[in-house]
Amino acid sequence: MALKRELLFSIGLVALLWSYSCMNSNKSQQNVHASQDVDMSMTDTLDYHMEVIKEISPYFSADGTALDTTYYAARYPVFSAAIDTLVRAAIFVDGENTASQVAESFLGGFNEYAEEQINSDHPGFHAWFRNQDCEVVLNVPGFLTLKNAINEYTGGAHGIEIEIWSSYDIGNKKKLTLTDLFQDTIALRQIVENHFRKQEQLDDTSSYGTAYFFEDETFTLAENFGLTRSGLLFHYNPYEIKSYAEGPTTLTVPYGVLADLMTARGKQLLNAIK
């Protein structure tokens, strides 16, 4: 009988291990396709998966009708160790290394504020929040673009919503600048301004005046740009070129009108997105 029980246990253990192996296999197949090997970056896309985190403060605020608490929530891609090191600053924008560190810093700041309010003559306080959604916009051989959307409220009349765009040269392991992609940034600025004026319904001679925050009424390219499949995207966050009430401005210029200005690396991008 003991031998039979041992045999049944062994069979069950084998079945369990086989099941676990299948689950791991299925999980690996659910990851975004392609290779993690950076050396193959010119012929393959990057493998990654999405992580989600949400942490809340132990301090709740109430106004008599509703109960609220402060939280930090994030969704972001995780790549191989080498790529994570390359893109970390674009995901954790305040210098942290992990989402847990962001949560600790953000919630820690609120908790100090809440405790000060509780111990004061005016114990009421408003909840804070920080939502972060970082997504992969472009993942083609040799190139990667991330869009990091952050929505935060820490008191005052309103919160703030920003997008941070970052594009990378995977083969050379560097964040891309416009000069990496274009031979003549003066000519690039002229083309982009033409598209900007058309989008904003301004004629060629219209003054930007007080409606836009361009210094000396001279159009400037946003440092916040990203490579997409449809074109070169520039994003101006609130307060950069317009008032908060008017919101952000996003402009996408098709690669077709930019091709003649592109460097050799820029033309490799065009081949990669075909």
C-alpha cells in the first residue's frame, strides 16, 4: 500500500511539473514577439512585457459625502536588462530606478503632508494622485519609441498632464537626437513650421503674437519628439507654447516630406518601418 501511495505521489508530481512547464511556455509565448539580443537589433524587434503597479496611502480624506485616498498607479514596459538601463530615465522621469521607488517617494511626500495637517489646527486635506502610462509606440529593427503619459495632482486649482516622448537607436544604444536623423535642422524647422501653421490655420505671414509662447515670435522645434510609423511627431505640453486652458499641441510630419534631409541612420529608419 505504501508503495502504491509513493507511486501515485510520483505520478502526481510529474503531472504537476509538466503542467507548470506548459504554463511557463504559454507565458513566454504571450510576451511581445522577437529577440532580446541587442546584437540582433538591426534584424529583430525587442521582446518586452507590460508591468502594472498601484500603491495607496494609509491616510484617507473625506468631505462628508465621499472618501478618497492618495495613490500612485503605473503601467510600463519591461525589456531585457540592457534595454531597461537604456530607457530607464524615460520611464522613471524623476531619477528613480523602479516603480516601487516612485511610489515610495510620491506617497511619502503625501504622507508627510497628511500628518502635518492632522496635527495642525486645520486637519483637513485633499487626496493626491499620480497616474503613469508608458507605452511602446514604435518597435522596429534598430529603433524604439516610448510615450510616457503622466497625469498628476498634488493640490491647487488643477493637476497637470504631460507626455514625454523618447526614441532610441538600439544598435548604438543611445537616445536619438534630431541631428542623428537629419542633416539640416534649419531646413527641418522650416518644413515643420509649415505643417504647424497649416494645422493651426495660420497663413505664412501671420504673427504668432500673444497666442503662442514662442520667444521673439520665432517658431521652435519641440525637444519632445518621437518616431512613429506615420511620421516624425512633436509634442508640446501645456504651458510650453500655449496656455494650460488650450492644452497640449501634437504635430506629426510625414516622412515623405523629410526624406531628402535624412542622414544615413534616418534612412535606415525609413527602411525599417516599410
